[in-house]
Amino acid sequence: MIEVKGHTGQVVFDGEYVTITRKGFNARMTVGKGEKRIHVSQISGVQWKPAGMMVNGFIQLTVPGGNERRSAFGSQTTNAVKDENSVVFTKKQMPEFEKVRTEIEAAIAAHHAPQAQAAAAGSVADELAKLGALREQGLLSPEEFEQQKARLLGG
């Protein structure tokens, strides 16, 4: 579990859920106090703006159906303060936020990997079925079928 405290809230990532918590006066004046939990499967992207010498940075989670807009130059961080899926951080806090960003992105990739593998496996199975049909029709010899099968299976 990773917990990081930013300028406008706290982010906790347990490997499955990202929880954004806001407390105090700053929360009341921006998006409101409270807690928001987002499952990794609901996150389609992570927007990142590094903190600089004179400006704060932010991490923003993109979720389907979210109301995102492209910020004008110089107002990205100001808009992130008002976004319920964003947490603003200072330059000093940035290394900890980089760690949570890396973990969230890895979890998103891992969540989508089984789907990609299943799609690839399905396409290999489809190709094998086509080759089997060609062999049955006499368009491929048994040796040609075995060669093509080995190629598809990486052998």
C-alpha cells in the first residue's frame, strides 16, 4: 500500500483501488471534503504534470465519462485544483507521487494484459481452425499443416 499526501489531498493505492481523500478548508473551497475510491479497471489514463521551481504539479486520473478539458497555458494546475480526480503536489512531494504514478500505471497495464492475451489466444485458435479446414479440404498436406501450426505456436 502506498500513501502520499499532496497539497490538495491524499492518495492511497492498495494495488486495486485508488482512494483520494480531501480534508479541511482547502477541500471545502475546491471540490469538497470527502473520499473517492476508483478501481483500477475504471482508470483509462494518468495525466501528470511535474512540479517546477515556482509551480506545483499534479496527478490526474482519467475515467470514462469524465468531464475533461484541455487547459489553457498557465492554468493547468489551477484547473486540477478543481478536479475531483486530481491531487496537486509540491516539488518536495513529487518523488512520492512519482512512485504512486508508476504503481497505478503498472496496475492498469496488468489489468488489461489478460484481455490482450485472451484476444491473441483466440486469434491463434482461429488460425489453427482455418489451417485444419484447409488440410481437410486437401489444400494443405499434413506436413504443411504441421509446419504452419508450429509457426503459429512459436515452435
